[in-house]
Amino acid sequence: MTGMRIAEASKRSGLPSSTIRFYESEGLLGPANREPNGYRVYGEGDLARLAFLAGAKRLQLSLPEMRQLVAARESDVCVHVQHDMRAVVGGRLEQIEAQITELTRLADELRATQDRLSQEAPSGMCSDACACAAIGGGSTAEPVEPAPGVTVWTARAR
């Protein structure tokens, strides 16, 4: 049987072998042909699909988005595929830009807190007047809702 084993497919695609197996288990890559000894064997068509998936991964597309684009790419004419891809990539770009906005706001808040914490500490116990209050309650800033598509992680009490 001609083709390449998973290590070669991994090397040529830039994807780890574990990712290739994962994509296969998720149906993003068809089941690999097998040699008599059970080793997976991939062809040039598989490598083209892996290159496409590697590009989607670099763009941080979700599995459902990858599935949608793989299905469109395999079953439709280019103009429709391009339309679908433009919509998916545009949505991802909006999410990334919202995250950048949120991260910029957070960086500004951290700089202001760091500046405040760089001041000389008063003697005695912490109070609302000392720099320590910059974290957890001494701020007069209004809470800000995250932009759509931005995930905010919060700590939960145990």
C-alpha cells in the first residue's frame, strides 16, 4: 500500500499525531487506510485536508466551524465555499477584536493598579485609603460588561 504513516503526515502537515487522530475521531478527516499491521496510512488527499485543518486551527476556528467549512469544501462550488468561509472568518475576527478590546481595558486597569501599589505603604493596617484597596473594593470604577463573544472567568467560592 502506498502512502505515508501518521508520523510523516504529522511532519508534512505540522499537526501533532494526536491532533490527526482527534480529527479522524471527530469526522473531520476520513478514516485512514490501514496497513496489514494496523498502521494508519494517509494519501495526498488526506494531506490536503490536513493542510486545510491546520489553517483553520491557526485561525482558532471551533470544531463546529471546521466541520461546516470541511463539509462545504467537499460538497459545494468554490463561490459558496468562499461565502461560508468569509462568514466564519468574519465572525471569528469580531470575537478576536472584542477580546483585544477587553484585554486592553484589563491591561489599563492592571497598570493603574500597579502604579497605585507602587506608592509608599502607610504604616498600620490596610484600609480603604491604602493602595491595597486597589484590588477588591477600593476602586470607584463602574463594572464593565464584557464585549459579545468574550469569555470572562470568575473565581467560585469553595
